[in-house]
Amino acid sequence: MILRYIQLKNINLKTLNIDNIVSNTLNKNLNFEQLIATTNINGNFLVIAGAGSGKTRIIIYRTFLLLKLGISPKKILILTFTRKASKEIRSRIDSLFVNSQVQIETFHSLAYKCLKKYSQNKSFKVITPENYFNLSKTSIFFEKISKIISQEQIKKLLSIISEDDAVLKKEILQFKTNEKNLILNFLHDLSLVKLSLNIFTFNDLIKSFITFLDNKIFSVKFDYVMVDEYQDTDSFQISILKKISNTNLMVVGDDFQSIYGFKGTSPDNILNFPFDFPKVKTIILNKNYRSTPSIVNFSNEVSNSFLSSFKKELISTNLNLEKPSLNIFKTHFDEIKNIIEQIKNLIFENSSCKIALLFRNYIHMESFIKDFKKANLSFSIIPNPFLESIFDDIIFDENAQIELLTIHSSKGLEWDYVFIPLLLDGILPSCIGQGIDFEEEKRLFYVACTRTKKQLFLSYPLTFYNDFGFFNKVSPFITDISSEFYNIKRGQL
């Protein structure tokens, strides 16, 4: 792959026609690479930002600079993937430029607002994924389809953006011809129901917005567009970007953290950005401000084996502490017991520390939840939209020091201490579901390892079993890494 990397050279902020206060603000808060990305405001840019490298800071200060240069906020668009991220970015921009009024949207909120304001069909309503699943039960095909696939698989099918989507074709590849036809009839029946009720799913919003833009009824164009977490885009969202941006598009992301393949995303989307848009220049951010050198070195070892990626070695800016620890236990009960004791010790040493336990799937939390309650440990769970019923009776403490969550839910977050238990082949990488992508599972492990600031605790029992099988082999993600990058501890064997 031939890329146009921007030439790193001394920056003369005077050429931007900004005052000393703005210049000092940029110099004080940005490192050299961040400053390059922030002050190059014209043209298409790909910023490859490693974990903990301060990628959001670039969007914040670049927007601040554009406003100070007199660019109208109506001509600036920032796209994120969650409302939480949008609120955080707005808050940080407004702290630099009061009441900035910059348009900060998710792809879905942008589509919703534009369609409601400019499309001919302004009376549509949006249905949530859970309500859409409940609606699907009214289909004449639901009972039959429930006999060949699980409810979770049905929910996954309902999340696919269109009936002719490549993701759908891949998803139903495993089924017999008559079963494929049943699935397609089921989805087609639901599309007719949605049409009659004038309701859109979140994915329908995106699809309808693209059609609206193609019809050129109203021009939706922005002079400056910035996209956070670009590795999470799918082909439909990229299509939107091509239609709404002029020639000043900056995307920020990390191909190492592309973990939403089940939603149609792929690291290829960010890898292909220089070919999807004209005259792209690439900037690499590799300074990690979050983790210790030992944790960064361990994470680099994980990413070194990625098959297709922008090669980059993260460099920690922090003082070194202990290497990540790998604890091996005879049973899962011993593993839980030891983790509880370690957590108690950490809280005793630092009553304000933040701790996370990261899991591949929610189902693996169940035993921890029961024993944490017995040990009187206060904890919270960061849920997903389809939280399993086993958690219904749990009272969540939003102010708890300890958080339990899936790795997917952890992206973009950080803690002082992170535990990754059950590192067994079949758990991580997962054996649950069809068509598991080994490379994406490895990227999941990378994301988990890069969430911690001070210490990373890895562990697995020699044997473990649940409804999905019996597991007694350590994860290949551990065996692939030289033991010089972590400390092995054997507890209660």
C-alpha cells in the first residue's frame, strides 16, 4: 500500500493568521503530531491514532481553530457513533469556545434531522431495536423461523441494513436453500409492515438518507467534516460522507480497534480511506498517554501479528510499573476468589481507584456477579441493548469503583486496573456464533489490554465449562506472546 504521509516539519502558526492566545493554547495542549493534524485544515486527512494517543483532542482543537479563523459553525460537522461521545465533544469544545453551536451528530441523528426537515415523508417514526424485535413476532413467518435459529440470531438478522446487503448474504450462507428462502420471506414481510406503519429502524434511517441525498432534492454539504472512530464506519456511512463533504474531510481512528464486524464494519474501511477519497494525507499518532511502558509493550506484541493493518508501534509517555500478570488457577472458583481478594487489596491501597473486569460475552459475568454480591463488593454493569435476563434482579451502583462489562462496551474507556479473566480458547477467541472472525477476536483482545492505566491482570482456569462446552486450553492470544512481556503466577494449583 502506497500512502501519502504528511511531511513532519516545523510549524509556523503565524501563517494561520491567529492571535498569540490561540497559538499558545494549541502549543500548550498538543504534541507535535497532534499539532500537525490540528493545523492542517484544508484537504482530506486520515489520522491513525493508536490507543491512548489523544485522538479526540485533535477534533476538539481543530474545531476550536476553525472557529477562531472565522469559519461559520454551520459549515462544520463532527460525526461520532454515540450520543455520549457527541455530548463529551460538545462540552469540551464549548469550554474553549463558549456556545460554539458547531453541529455534532451521530450518523443516525444527522439522517433523522435532515429527513424530518427536508424529505417529503416527514411523518415517519423511528423504532428501537427491541421494539422492532417485538414487532417481528407478528410476522406469519416468525414461528417457523424460530425453529431454525435462536432469538439472538433473529435480532442480528434484524440489524442488517438491507435485504440485499452483503452482510446478510454472508449471514445466511450456512443455511439450506429452503431455510434461506424462509429468512428472506421473513425480512420481506417485515419490510412491508414497516412501510404500512411508516416506521424506520435505525438502519432504515441511513438507507433512506442515502436515497434522499442521491435524489438531490436538497443539497446537504459541509465545508469541514470530521469523523471520530472512523474504523467503526460501514460502507453505507462512507457513502454518506462522499455525498456531504467537500474536499476538507478529516477522519480519526485506529484499524487495530475495528471490532464491530457483526455490524458490517471492517478494518478495510479505514485502510481503504486513501483510495476512497482524493489526495488523502496520512498522519500517525503513536504516543500513548494512558498506559505504562510494560502494558504498551505487551499490547504491541498483540498487534504485531495483525495480518492487515497500518503498522505502528505505540510508545508510552508514562513511568514504568509492573508487567502484566498472568494468573493460572485450577478452577474458575479459584480464579474468582483470587480476583476478589486482589480487588479488595487494590481498593484498600487506593480508595479512589477505578477497576474494570472485561468479558467476551455477558454470560461469563454471571458467576462473578453472584460472588461479588456475597463479598459485599459494590459494582456496576455497563449494559448493551439486549442485556440478558440473568441481570434483571441486580441493583446497579453507578458510583461503584468496580465495573463489569464486555470488551465491546469498553472501547473508548479507561481504568486504573483492568482484569481479563477466562482467557481460554473458545472463550476468547469465542466459539459462540457462526463465522467467528479470528482476526477480529484478536483485535478485541488488543482493545481489552489497552484500557488500563496502571496494571493489567490476565487469568484463566485449567478447566471451565458452561452451556456452550468444556474449555481446557489457554487462549492462543496468550501463547503467541513471549513470556518476557508478562509475569506468570500460579495460584492454588
